[in-house]
Amino acid sequence: MTTSPEQRSAASEGQPRRPGAGRTHVVMLVANDVVTDSRVKKEAQAVADAGHRVTVLGVAADGRRSLELIGDVLVVRVPVAFQLRDERDRKRRSHRDWRPPFVGYPVKTAQAARKQALKARRAELAGRTRGAGARLAGLRLTAAERAAWLRAGMGNRADKAFRFGWRAWDGVAARTPWPARWRLVHPQAYDYELAFGPLLDQLAPDAVHAHDMHVIGVAVRAAERARAAGRRLAVVYDAHEYVPGLSRYGARTPRFIAAWANHEREYIGRADRVVTVSPAIARTLHQRYRLDREPTVVINSPSMTELTGDDVPGLRARTGLAPDVPLLVYSGGVTKARGVETAVEALPSLPGVNLAVVSVPHIDIAPVEQLRALAARLGVQDRVHVLNPVRPHEVVSFLSSADVGLIPILRYPSHEMALPNKVFEYAFAGLPVVTSDMPSLTEFMHQSGIGEVYRVGDAADLAAKVRTVLADPAPYRARLERPEFRREVSWEGQAQHLRELYADLLGAPTASASVAAVAAAATPAPAPTPHLLIGPSNSAGQGWRWARAVERYAPPAVAENLMAEAGSFAFRADHVVPAERFHHDAAWVVEFADHVLRTVTHVLFEAARPVLGQARGQLFTEDLPTLRAAGIAAGVILHGSEIRDPRRHRELFRYSPFGDPDEPLTHKLQQATQVVLGHLRDFDGPCFVTTPDLLEFIDDAQWLPVVVDVDDLATDRPVLERRLPVVLHAPSRGVLKGSAVADPVLSDLQDRGLIEYRRVEGVAHPELMAQVRDSDIVVDQLLLGSYGVMACEAMAAGRVTVGHVAGHVRAAIPAELPLIEATPDDLGAVVERLVAEREPAVKAAAAGPDFVRRFHDGRASARVLAPFLGVGD
């Protein structure tokens, strides 16, 4: 994506380009981290393929916001504090830990401490002289020991009673589905609201797609707020399961399930459309909640592109089984409700048959250990193989070397209506299916003829059906290979139902977006043109100028820059964002990250700051995982103050306030620079510095010369022909202001009638340049021992330029620097000499434009950046 002159002009006036503008925006919500949720990822891509812009908001499992581009979909993982859920748990523990005063001790450690205190007191009394006082103290201590013993005993008895009572209460409550108020049982529904709701309001999408019951309330409430603000937000609810009939195990008690069902009931009728995973669930939801239309069915099935998969080792390779050994496979979650025990119990009736259990998300869970123990008791442990899963797109290929796929789920209402995605994974892997007799699965098996059905929980019947399939698998495999069957149940066929729903709900997307999506899917992506982003400082407008230099002198690379501005003192930029938004607006981060991850191939972090928003104290390393996951190369540009450590190079600071080691500002700078330098030591990308003196601070750094517009600064105004030369000084706004040094000296020269002194500060850049062109002598910084943008602009304008550049810095420049040396100690004498002996000064001024053209017109900078961008020779 290149930037047109019109776009740059608008951006430079504070109107940033909005990535994705013009496309309908769909935001999907899900209460997980999206990593293993294949349905969410496939549905998001399907909607994006239709030409809509899609953003998925998930939960950041590690508590840190992250962004990732998956296909054409931006996934944003948001930290969820879960304060309401944790407060519920705290109150629950507090109620159960309460005991009457003085009945036992509040905690075991208090009881142990009291016992040790009395023991120490007893040891103390043992050494005391006998007498009435000692005997009295002994009696008191004995009484205290007796009281402590009684208190502990009463506490133990009370503790048992309280614990028994609470267990009984909790057991009854867990089995009681009414009243199960979701606000009390599942306050995390409001935790999701607090995390996702404000971001949804800021993003202002056209539709919000809530995956599963946890976030339907968030979506509906966002739509109601949008309606109150005069904006339409359509809501799509995606019921991944039949919530009232969820399987019960562990914490999923009847009360737990009923509360989530009540949450779904409260909001489902306010959704504009409902999507679900099977016809049976669609019919039930329609009837149970009296919806105005039957939900759209989008079955969890694999994509046709997954049929070949990567060259991933198959089940037989992983288990070491020969091709002629019969192999059954179960792939999915391992819980009591999934009935995998039935498959293990069937093995004694299936001599020579092996079972592979692919446990999602991994094998290190208690139910897997219980399966192993069951297999050992039955003597079939050598025929049960437990494996970790492969990546979602590898599943079909991974399973294909088995002989039969098993679905042994037990009877729960949600299971009775489900068509789990594993049935389609088995089907596309070419495996006949043996399933328990759940109604939806039974109906599907009878219609398709791809497998057999056994009585739920009956190991003998499961073994019998497996023998039937193994005896003659050819008819089942022939039905699995029918083109019409594969088309009907493939994800491509199911995704079309979803695209039709969105076309009906939002209207057809723009033709250009649809055409682009189809073309992108059909055409292999060419090698990307290098696309550079520089930001967010745009110090002295350099980000914008480097970007233009790259486009002009390093084709075919294109470039753009970002500026996070804090005030009106702004330079030209491709993207301008107010500093407040840059620091605090998550919606802006999502918008800009969507653009960056789709477009940019290279990023240069200015001043070691991140480009995807910046909370307090964050540096460029915050963005590195996101950018590298997207294949974006990164480098750092350092302007100076963030890495100049006065402890390393005191000679550079002898005229600055940092030269005093006791100065508080010195300590502050040291601490800040050490943080940045620490991050840079661990960074393996290129580092560029903008002034030659900074090469001293960073190993292997490269000098990236600043860029000025020589032609724009050129003037035919003569130098030093006025009787009173005009001396200009424009001190920087940073902590290293030189005005305290230069002002008294230059003011004194003006009072003595030797010069006309002009001090310029805080004006817009064009006005400052006009002042430079109208001057004779420009006094640059006198403190740091180097030169920067202001000196280059003065030299480009052919002005006599005065400043302090240390000797070793001058030596590092491969040409003579036409900048007159001066320090705070001799500034007055230098300026007096320039006024008195004008001819050498005029020659130095005349050499300025050629020097700047050689190093600072953009060509040298583009040559430095070309290897990073992979362009040029």
C-alpha cells in the first residue's frame, strides 16, 4: 500500500488515514484465547472471504494484550481481570472458613504459634527460683495450656461439623438447578463485559458475533448502547452447544449449567441471528426460546484444503504399528462425558486391535491417567496409545492411517443433539465411524451410511460394531469418497451458509472488497514489496523524511511514518495520532495494528518506542512478538537522549547539566538509559543512530544521517554583508536546552553593538526555516558534542553554522564538516572573530550546501536502510 500525495497532505494536517475504511466491520467475541478454537478461526476467515473486515476479540491467557493476523483476520487477545469472579470465590472461601469466636483458632498456624509460645514460657519457668510467685505463675501457665488444649479440641470438632455442613449444602446447591441466577453463579459474564464492552463501543463495528453463551450478554448490551447512540449494531449469536443439556462432570454441576442456560435465555431473543452446529440444536433452540426464525446451521467440518495437509507423521508412524495391525482412534477431549472408557473396555473383546487416544489439548491430565490405569487393570495397556494432538490443519492427514474413528460419547442432552466436528474429521480422513446411539449421530449415520451405531456405554456392542466394520470396510469407504457427500459436509459448503447469513444481515459487501477477497484466495501471493513503517516519534520530522527518502532512492520499497503528537508543534506525517489516543485508546491500536499487520514488512522503532500504542514504561520490545509472528522485520532508530549515558562518556557532557554526578537529573537519565540499553543488548535486529556521536554508545550501530530538503532551504540571500550580522539561536525543547549558555553571551554581543541577536523558540517549522534563511550566523547546540537537524538545515541554507562537535565525532565523518567549532567557554570569542574576519566564515557557509547534499539529502540514508529492506545491490 503506497501513500499518495493527497493522503500524505491530509495526514500532515492531522487527519490520519483509517485502515479498513469503507468495509463493513464484523467483530467476533470468544471467551478463550482462540489458539485451538478452529470453529472461531474458520468462521472468521469465511466472513472475511466475503469481503467484510473481521476482528476477533479473545482472552489473553497470560494477561498481556497481543495482536495476531491469522489469514485475513486480526485476532486481538484482551486481558480480562476476572475481579468479579475472584471476589465471588473469596467470599465463598470466607463464608466457609468462618468459625464462632474463641471456638478453635482462625488458622492452623495460629494454633501452632500459641502452642510454641506456651512451650517457651514453660521453659522460662523451669529456671526460676522456687517460691510463691513461681508457683502462681506455674498454675497460670498450666491453666493457659489447658485452655489452649480445650480451644483446639473444640475448634477441631467445630471445624469438622462446619465442613460437613458446608459440603452437604454445596452438594445440594450444586444439584439444584433452580434458582440459578447467572449474575451470582457466573459473575465472570460481567468480567467479560468490562474487558470487551468498552472496546466494542470504541470500535463501533457493523455486527458483533458472540461465540458461545459466555459473551452473548456482552454483544447484546453493546448493541443496545449503540442503538441509544443512534447507531445500528447487528448481533449474531453462535451456539456451539446446547447449553441446557451440557454434559456434567467436575465443576459442571446442574447449577453451573442452569445458570449459563439462564444467561443464554435472557439474551438470545435479542440477537438478530442465531447460528448453531446441528439441525437438532437448531430445532430445539427455535422451539425452546420461541425465536422468530430457525437458527442457521453451520456444521463443524474440515476444509477441503485440509485433506492433504502437511507432511505430518501419521498415527501409525507415531505409535510404531505395522499397516496390517487394526487401529481404532479417538480424537478429542478426554472427560468422563466423552465415554472413552467404553472403548478401552471393549479391547479385551477385540484381540489384536489397538486404540489410539489423541487427547486435546494434551495428555498431562487426570482423565488420561485414569484411562491408563483402566487399561492396565484390563491387561490391554500395550494396545492403548495416548498421544498429544497435532495442529488443527494437520488433523485429517494425521488420522488417515487409522482404520476406524470412534465417537463413544455418553448420554447428555447436548450430546444427543450434537454433530461433533470429529465425525467430519474422521470422514475426510477416510475412516468409517463407530458411534454411540445419540439421536443426531444416529440420524446422520443412517443417512450417510459411513459407519455403525452401538448402544451407548455398551462395550460389548461397541466391539461387535467394530468387528463388523473391520470385516468389510470397503462399502463405508466408498460412501466416504462420494463427491456429493464431501461437498455437502465440507467446510466450504458450510461456510457458504454463514456468508449468506451476513449478506442478508448487512447487505452485500462492496464489490471491490468481494472481488479482492476472491482474487486473494485464488491467486498465490507474490513476494511482497518491502513496505517500511517508521514511528512513532517523528523527531524533527525525520520519520517522514526518511520514509520519503526510501521511496525516492530505494525502489521498489515504499514507506510511511507514524507520529504520536502531544501538541501543536507537529511536523508532516503519514499517520498522525494524538498522544492521548496513542497511550490509552485500545480501539486505535486495533485499527492501526490491522493496517500494519496486513501491509507492512519492516518496522523501525524511533527512540526505542513501540508503534502499536504505548502504555507507561513500555518500549519497542512490547511489539516484537506481534510483529515477528506476522513475519515483519524490525529495527531501532535512536535519536540520542534515550541512550546517552553520562557515566560512559563524561567528556561529551562536560558542558551539560549531566556532567555533575550529584545532579538528580543525571541519575534519572542514567536509570532511563540503562533500561533502554538493556533491551537493546537482547535485541537481534539492526540499530541505527541519527548522529555520529551515538556510535560510541551502541555496538554495531549504523549511522543513519538525518535528512533535510536542500532545495527548499536554498536561498540567494548573501551572508555576512550586513553591518550588524543577524545571529539566530533556536534552542531545543528538551532537557538539554542550550539557551542558558548562549543567551547571555549573544545578548552581551548585541548590547555591545556587534550583532543583531534573534532567539526563536516554539514556532512552526516553516517559520523557523524562514528565520534561518534570513540570518547570517546560526548557533546550534553547544552541549552534546555533535550536530543534528538544525545544523544541517542551517548549512543547507548556506548560513554560517556554529556549534560544538567533539574531535572524535568529526573524525568519524568521512568529509570535512563545515561547522565552526564553539563551546560555552569560547562562544563569545568565536562569534566576535566571525564578525571581524568574515572571509573564512563565508567560505565555510558556502561549503555547507554541498556537505548536506552529500550526507543529508536522503540518498545516504536510503543507502544505509537498503540492506535492511532487502533492496538495491
